Amino acid sequence: MKRAILAPAELGGAALSELKHWLAIQTTHEDEALVRLIRAALDICEAFTGVMPLAATCEEIIAATPDWQTLATRPVHAITGVEGILSDGARLVLPVDAYEVDISPDGSGLVRVNRPGAAGRMAVRFAAGLAPGWGSLPDGLRQGIIRLAAHQYRERDDGGAAQPPAAVTALWRPWRRMRII
């Protein structure tokens, strides 16, 4: 699976203000670096929980097969487009009856291709994320993201820890989705 975020969540407003308040920063000269730390903390949160915290428009590249395939990103709200990808990388629009999509009750996006034509892979566009914006993110996830970003900011000269601090993972643990593969 190869995922691209086409339209990421907005982090420059409330999320940045909350992190700056946590760190007692009042200037704007580090805003860009702080937003990157929040984005990295969101990625780590998603890797730990198995849930994309904030809504974004994404695209995953999957094999074009007649078997149902589950998108790696969760929770999916809408699958908005499916394109075939030829061996040379060119994309082609598939007729609506050439593929099927579904969203399971747990937020998993499912796709299968009945008639892929010459396409060996598929580009699936979708909207995913637990919360539509920073203010509606559950408190435990939001606090864990802020604490991790603050931790990484404070430890920036030491290279940071390989794992999130225990206080952060304790906040995220109720949201963790485990999968048996």
C-alpha cells in the first residue's frame, strides 16, 4: 500500500495555539517547525492507534484484483474515486460498473475491481479521519498529540526518543485498534 495525503488537516490555528500555550511560546518565528512537529505527532498517533486522527483527503495505490481489498487507512467516510493505473503509470477512468466499493461498520474502506482492463493497479481516493477538525478531536488523542509534539520540541537537540513517552501512549491506548494479520 502506498498512501498519499492529497488534502491534509489544517494545523496552523487551534492546534498550533494549543502547542504554543503548552510550551509557553509567544513568538511566531518557530511556527513552521511547531506545525511540522504536530504533523509528525499525528502520524505517530495514527501508527500507534491504527486510526487517522484528523479528517483528510487521501489516495492509496492497491492491486487491481477481483478480491475485496481493505484500505490501510481508517476510518473511511467516503470513497470518492477509483482510477486504473497502467504499467507505464498513466491513469485511466474506469466505468462505475467496473469496480465495487463498500465501507464496513468499523470504518474500513473496501474495494474490488471486476473489470480492470489493462490496469494492474488502482488509485483509490477517499475521505478519512476520526474528527473533522482539531476542536472535535477526542481529548485523550489531542492531549497525547500536544504532549508528544512538546516532548519532541524539548528533546530536539538530543535527537528525541525512539518511542512516544508512556504518558502519551496511555492517553492513546483507549483508541488503539488491534488487527490480527
